[in-house]
Amino acid sequence: MATIKDIANKLGIAVSTVSKGLNGAPDISEDLRQLVLDTAVEMGYKTKRMRKENHKKLAILIENMDYENINDFGYDLILGFRQMAYRDNWQVDVIHVTDSMQEKEKYNTYMLKHGYTGAFCMGFALQDTWMKQISKTGIPTALLDNYVTLNQHVGYVGTDSYEGIGLAVKKLVKMGHKKIAFLNGSRNSWVSDQRQESYETALKDNKLTLDPALTAFGHYVADSAKYHVPGMLEAGATAILCGNDLIASGVYEVCKDKGLRIPEDISVVGFDDIPLASEIEPGLTTIRQDRLELGKCAYFTLNSLVHHVSISKTMLRPQFIERDSIGKVAK
Amino acid sequence: MATIKDIANKLGIAVSTVSKGLNGAPDISEDLRQLVLDTAVEMGYKTKRMRKENHKKLAILIENMDYENINDFGYDLILGFRQMAYRDNWQVDVIHVTDSMQEKEKYNTYMLKHGYTGAFCMGFALQDTWMKQISKTGIPTALLDNYVTLNQHVGYVGTDSYEGIGLAVKKLVKMGHKKIAFLNGSRNSWVSDQRQESYETALKDNKLTLDPALTAFGHYVADSAKYHVPGMLEAGATAILCGNDLIASGVYEVCKDKGLRIPEDISVVGFDDIPLASEIEPGLTTIRQDRLELGKCAYFTLNSLVHHVSISKTMLRPQFIERDSIGKVAK
């Protein structure tokens, strides 16, 4: 393992300066501190505190995702991850990541400073500063729904969107639907792009043509529906696939306001199967992601990366859960 | 069968320490216990308890692949799988599968009759009778290098061919090569198709045109080379990528017979990094698959499927191992 002296030699500065950089002393410049930390990461240096600590530490870094309530998408993911990590005696910290955190500090620096051996990142957007840095990081990192090429230290975990959306479209076509709309989640998201592609592929597989009026990106929240659903209905949609269950719950509201019955007048399909899906009326047909298992797979992937086993992808199959929100197309 | 003394000798530790490791005594470290167990598996040791117990059983079904010698492609795969399965107390049988077995009995019937809870299948060809049956099976099945859609009970394990072949082609192009040939393995193989696609994608990415005279399917054996390499050389190949290291060793022979020097006159790249790759002269540059870890991932996938967690894909990143068989293009 590298020593403080190695870092000092490499940078051509005094040992005392390196020590200041590592310990966050106020009397060196921010740029120099950053350089010391970056070099320390690169050389595999660990502070005394890091070596002394009883607990090896992993971080769950979350952005753009709710996780505190059992109804939230992230809840089971964190639970599954924690359950597995606990067995191997890891301490797991859950950290809500903001834009300003990402601006203030580099990903590697943040991880090193807080003594994290690796991270499971959930909900990151494509244009995030840390996502760009993660594509080149040497720190073991598992990404939910994000994929990075050619980096031995980073792995992807997710659910197969192609199979999920394929199953839903096939079922709707069988029920006579031809105008199947897709109200996607947010732009600038790797997984939204995947689902868009999956939707377009599924239409082609079922010999339906893509109508731009029947598809839109919104956000992964219920409110999205009111901006996009009226246009889709005008364009003749008889079924609406949604980027997640929250969006679907918003579609319910808009349709009810317009006096449309589900599924008699319009069919609705969600994605995820959060508890809400079986609680709303009528029960929401949806594409289930097993989030507890995804969390466990994320741990397996991250733990493998920590042990220099370069898993690039772990993918779960979705399940098509049929409830009461889809029916034969209205004549 | 190996004895406790054999294990002690191999590890250079006391018989009493081996015994502690095998029996889970608390006064040895977890790492040492694991090492003892892994070595016991590798040497085929069975404790008295294991010999007495009625074991839950998993099958490793192998076709078209050597595995008995440490130099064989399948050896480490089986070892990795066994090491993991042992910890969960599974009995693992390795079965060499033939065409006539597949004709005589259905896959499900075979598994049921022999009391296997699940199988890890290696080396199956696309047209195999059992492959067709596996696409619809309800029995937990992990496939090496084969992918089945929409079956919750079947998962894929493999190495990312795109990244591997991409790295090799990029490196060769950097060395000035423009006529890069690809001598693939057998037809009717999912993974051969993947590698062919990867090769064609990599050419496109590097703005090279595909010359049909520079690519051929052969078989995953050394002998393949003599049928295809002469034509590739005539067509002007300055580098030959191979479907595996055995094929590459055959390419060495053909080139040497023709008086061509490697790498001065022709560059050669293998796939897999079996021990042979570092033993032949000059050392073979190759795309490494971590077979021990692939075996462990196969176990993880199969064990998940057994517990109704539907993993569809576990993919490892390859590593580009540069030795002495590639060089700048001859002027």
C-alpha cells in the first residue's frame, strides 16, 4: 500500500503538505487538496482512520428517487442491499445526492474522504457530473439502470425492459388494441431510453406503426399525466403504457376527470408494481420489477467488483402482473 | 479420494488446522477456513458427514467442451461452480452429454429421474434437442454462452464479446493493421454468432470494410486453422483474430510452416486465455475470460433461479491481455 511519503514523492511536495491535504487542513489551497486526494485514490492510499475502523463501509448514493416509505420505489432496493451486506459485515450508509454535492466534490474524492470502499448508485441521470466521473472511476461502483462501457470497476443492475414492455404490448394487441400510447418517464435517463426503444421494438414486432402523437417523455411522477394524456386521447389512444406506476396513477385521475372508465373506455398499464398498484381502483396491471432482489443483485455485483471480479451486467426478468386495468378494446 | 493429509500437504499447514477448517472450528480465520474448503473441493475431498447425507443435487451438463485437464476451457468453470455450491451443501455431478442422450430422453425427464434440482449447461449448440426443450423448461437452468427469452427459469452467464473484440480490433488498428481477419469457432453456436457480430461492429467502429475473404467459421479446435488461414493470407490479412486460443495455436502452426514470423509478418490474437496462451512461443495476446469467476457466477445465477429469483443475464467483462503475438503492421 502507498504511504504518505509515496504521495509526496509522486507530487514533488512535502510530506506535511500531503498530510494537510488528506486531513482537510484549511491552510492549503482547494486545488492542491483535490490533487492530493486524487493522487491518494489513484495510489490506493488509505488514511489511518480508514485502516483502524472496524467497519468496512459501502455507500448507497441516491438521486431523483424516493426511498423512505415502504410505498417508495427505492425502499425495497435498499432493504435487499442491506440484508446482503449485513451478512458480510459491511456498514452501509444511505446518502441523498444533490447537484451541489456533485459540483463541490469529485466522485472519487467524496468516496475516499468518507472511507467508502464502493457505492451502489440509484437514480442518477445521464448528464450528472458524477455519472461522467463514474465512467472513468477506479472505485467499485454498481449502477441501477445505468450502463458504462469498458470500465472494469463498474457494473450495471436492472430489469429487462424489452421483455416487460414486449409482454404488455403483446397482451394489449391480443385484446384488439392498435392505438397503444406510451407515456415515458424523464428524459436524460438511460432507462427511459431503453424503455422507449423497447416500446418501438414491440410495436414493430406486432406490425403497428409508431405515431409520434402517442408517445411522450414526462417525469416519473403522477403529475406528468395531465400534460400528455389529453393529447394521446385526442390522437385515439385506447391503451396507455406508463413509465412507472406513479405515472399510471396520474393517468387514472385524468381519465376519471374526463368521465372515461378503466378498462371499458381506456386500458392502462404501469411499470414496477409498487404497493400502490394493487391498492388503487381498479387494480393496476403492471410490469413487475422485483426490487428486493434487485437490491440483492446490486450487492452481489458490488461485492464482486470489490473483489476484482468484473461483472458488467446483472439483469432480472420482469413479470407481467395482470389486474383489472386492461380490457378488450372498446368498439 | 483425497485425504485430510493431502490437503494439509498441498497447503503446507497442519492436519489439525485442515480439520478445523473442514469442521467450522471458531479458532481459525474465516479466510483460512474458506481456503481449506476451496482446496478440499478442488481435490475432491468429502467429509464423513457429506458422504452420509442425502444431498440436494445439481448437474453440470457439458457438451462440445473439454474440462478434465487444467489446460481445458471447462476446468476452471467447473471448479468455480463447485467451490460455491459446496458452501451451500449441494452435491454436484458433472455429466458429459451426447446427442443420443438427448434423443433418448427429454431434458425435464432426465433431470427429474436423476433427482437434479437444477443444471448448469456448458457448450450446448443452438440446434441441440435439449436447447429447444430448455427454452420452455420449468427446471432452474443456467446456460453458459446461450440465451433464452421469456423463460423465468433460465438464465445466461457469459463474457462480453463486444468489449473483448472491440478492444482487440482497436489495438490492432492503432498498430496500423487494416486487413484484420477473424477465424471464428463453430457455426450453430450462440456465442459464435455474438463474436461474429462483435467483429463486424468493431470493423465499422474503426471505419474498416468487411471483406468476406477475411472471415470464416471453423471449429473451436487448432485444426480449423489449416483450412482457412491460407485463404486469409492470400487475401492480404496482416492480423488474425481467433474464436479461441486453440484456434490461435493452429494459426501459429500454419504461419510457421509458411515461414511467416509472429508478430513481424503476421499478428495473432486469441480468445479465453487458457494456460496454453502464455506457454506457446511467442506468448499469445488474447481476450481473457475469467473462467473461475464465470463458474461462480453460474452458481449464483442457478442458485437464484432455484430460489425463484429470475436472473436473466450475468455478464463479465473480458480483459485484453497483451503478450508478444501482435506488432506493428509490416510495411
